[in-house]
Amino acid sequence: MEELKQRVEEKHLLVNRIREEIGRVLVGQRDLVDGLLMGLFTKGHILIEGVPGLAKTSAVKALSDTVQADFKRIQFTPDLLPADLIGTEVYRPKTGDFSIKKGPIFHNIILADEINRAPSKVQSALLEAMQEKQVTIGDTTFQLADPFLVLATQNPIEQEGTYPLPEAQVDRFMLKLVIDYPDRNEEKEIMRRVSFDGSPAVNQIITSTQVDELADLIRGIYVDEKLKDYIVDLVFATRKPADFNIDITEYIQYGASPRATIFLSLAARAYAFLQGRAYVTPQDIKTVAPDVLRHRIILTYEAEAEDITTEQIIGRIFDSVEVP
């Protein structure tokens, strides 16, 4: 444990350096930055939701600039085709055969900008890539680069020209981060930077090899058996709330999948690492759980009719499941 603690303290210096670099172009949004760092260090895909103009794209671009890896931004539009994303077979008349033209998904960090503005057939093209880290074009399967990370932004589905993401794809995102407007002081600082200062360059801080090392380190963060039971209880409470004496069964159509258990354990470890600790506390789990669960709980029509939100459901579960 002492050796693990020493390694965490040593590697945690990278976290502060990355935060400083991102802070050169991004004002505030500490929760967003921490969520992106958790995704980077665990190689988990991140979905960011917020109204236009909240620097979602800028945050992802700033994070990618701190990593020595290939980055590609893909703008999702209603006329985008799956072949525009993963690639296609191209016929060569001279030789009479087909060659493979790879798409932009063959990069380390993918910014899927406004992902819910493309129809479901395009979004579904990401399913194999996000889960198996591979892409099939024609009869040939290609392994994707390591690390491979999808950082997607989306506007609230109530906005014009948006399509809801398929549940199978949403479940592949480790976290769904919901961001809000900056406060008054932050907005004033944003105005000052945009009006008078040029955009500063972001320096590369971490290599892909170091990302691999951090991923291995985070998986070794200590989680007590009682906390593992707590994680399982939280997920099971979304499926069978009556077993925990929570009167919300009529509001939940589908509970969280086993991916929620995996990602909640991994995200709690990553959050503990961001705080410079070699062990997970119950508060770590409660901090990251809303981001892990909010997109995995499918509500019923009764919940929508009564304006019950997933955040309220998660709050009821927190209040009822015993904390070790």
C-alpha cells in the first residue's frame, strides 16, 4: 500500500500540469475537466451535454492538445454517412479489385462534435469501434489505435435538429457529463480573454505510453469489499428498487446495465487518483455515480408525465441505499 501511495503521489503531478494547461484556454468547468481526465486515464468514452456556446468542443480540443496522440474532430451532420466515419471499399477500374479507404475514426482521440445531429445509422456505426476497439470494412476487420477514445458532445434533445442516441450506444459511454452556464466572475473572465487576449497554445504534457501507465495504476487503486458491495447495491437499486424499499418502480422502465457496475468502480478509482489518493472512499462513489448512471436509467411515461428526472431517481437511491 505504501508503494502504491508513493506511485500515486508521483503520477499525480501530471494531473496538475494538465489542469494548468487546459486552464489556459478554458475558464472554470472544473467538473468537466475532471470528467475528461477520468475518461483519458481510464480510456473510457465520455458524452458531454450542454447548450451551444459552453466550450464543450474547446475543452475536448484543449485536452487532446495535452496528449501526444493523434486527434481528429468529426462534425456530425444530418447528411453524414457511416462510410464517412469508418471508411469504405473503393473500386479500382485498372486492376478490377477493391482497396480500403480508412475513415477518420482511425485516430487515438475522436471528437464526435454534436453527435446527436446525425441519424441513428451513423451513430450505430460507432458501436463496434467503441466496444471492441475495431472496425469492419467489407470483409476486413481492422484494430483501432491504442489508446482509442471517443469524446462526444451533444445538445439537449429538446433542441431543433437533434436525434436521440440509441440506448446501445449511450451505454458504451462511461460518463455523461451535463454542464451548465458559467457564473458571473467566470463569464467576465471569458469576455476578457476573448476580447483582449489571443488564444494561448497548449503544451503537450503526457504521452500515450504514460496514459497506459496511468490506466494500469488506476486499476490498482484500492477498493474495500464493503465499497464493492455498495457499488453493486447502487446498480441493483436501479433495476429492483423495491428490494431496497424505494418506491420508484413505476418510474423506471430499464435499470442500469452491468457496464454501470464496471464503470462505477473504475470511475471511483480514477476520481480517487485525481484527488491524490490510493484508495476509494464512499464519497468518491457518490460523486461519480450520477455521471455513470444518468444515461443508463430509462424512465417510464409515468415519470415523464410527473416531471420525474433521472437525477431525482438517483437521489432517492442515494438516500435509501446504506452507505458502508
